[in-house]
Amino acid sequence: MAKQGKRLRKAVEGLDLEKTYALAEAIATVKKAATAKFDETVEISMNLGIDPRHADQMVRGVVGLPNGTGKTVRVGVFARGAKAEEATAAGADVVGADELAAAVQEGKIDFDRCIATPDMMGLVGRLGKILGPRGLMPNPKLGTVTMDVKGAVSAAKAGQVEFRAEKAGIVHAGIGKASFDEGKLLENAKAFVEAIQRAKPTGAKGTYVKKVAVSSSMGPGVKVDVSSLSA
């Protein structure tokens, strides 16, 4: 732990943790401070002026990051027949129906994203208590309950990320790896911010985007000047 503390202290040298930086500068600062021995994930966190406990203030959706996430995403698909074959051909890692449901019930969840054809939701619905808490329950609003299995699998593999406001009104997502160049991280960050802005709920009052920060897996959080998001 002492070694980690020393590394973190070095990472924050010359960094004013109270200062707000323009988005591009914040990303450059986080990238420079990402000195762990593995390729750290760069994450953006946005504190919104909403109360997710009210249905008309929930923020949830998906966004395709133009440069991907840098993470290998395992996709599971509930489908039968031709749609199961389509899913496999599109690159899905786990495809099935009753046998896949049985595996999930046994705790064998070998996927990061879950897609289902509409006719499978009767079966998948019984797995809600298992998939729901893990954020894996297919949802038509997120494009994960669809007949376009090929498109859904391809989008998930290409770097599509889901977002959902937590109780405190915070949404966050990984926007790439520290090994990405600054331009690609910035493009991904802007795509995420724009998706959150488009998802502004009708019940949101006052200031919508209150605070924004960027960080890496093992690095310090860097505050972002909210006004720079529209630049």
C-alpha cells in the first residue's frame, strides 16, 4: 500500500485538485497521471441536477463511442433458430435459449452485455432478479431487445456503452484507455457528454449538468469546467 500511495502522490504533483480544467486539458492531465503498470481505463463522471427516484427525472440510454472503449466486451444473446445463427455469425460470445437461461440461474454469467429477441422475453423475464442487479437485463429502450440481432451485437462489440443515473444523480462511463491518444479520448468524452445532454429528462429543473470530473483507474479525479463542454 505504501508503494501505491507513493505512486499516487507522484501522480498529483503539480496538480491543483481544486482547479477546474477545460475538458481537453483535463483528459491530457489524467492521461499523464496514469502511471500504473496496466493500461488504465479513463472514466468520465457527471453529477446531474436530477432525482432519479422520480420517473420523469431518470437518465438512461446508450451511446456509441466513436473510438471504442478499448475493452473486450463479451456479448450474450437469447435467441433461437435463425436469429441464434445470426447472433453467432455477428460475433456473439454466448448464444442460447433454455440452456443459457439454466446457466444464468446457476450463476454462470459469461457475458458483459445481454441481448434478446422479443419472443425470448418470457424466458428472460424470469431471470430479472439475477440479470437486473448486474445491469444486464435486456431493454427495448436500450436496443437490447430487438430482432436486429446482428446490429445489436455489432454495436456492443464496437464500443457502445450504457449509462444510467445512480441515486445521487451521477452518471459515469469508461471512455477509453490511457493508451489512447488524447484526441480519441476527447472525441469519446464529447460523444458521451452529448448523449447525456440529449437524454435530459422533462422533469429536470434548474442546472442540469452540475459537476464533471475525469479520472483513470488508479489516478486522481480532475475537475472539468462545465462551460468547456459546449466548446
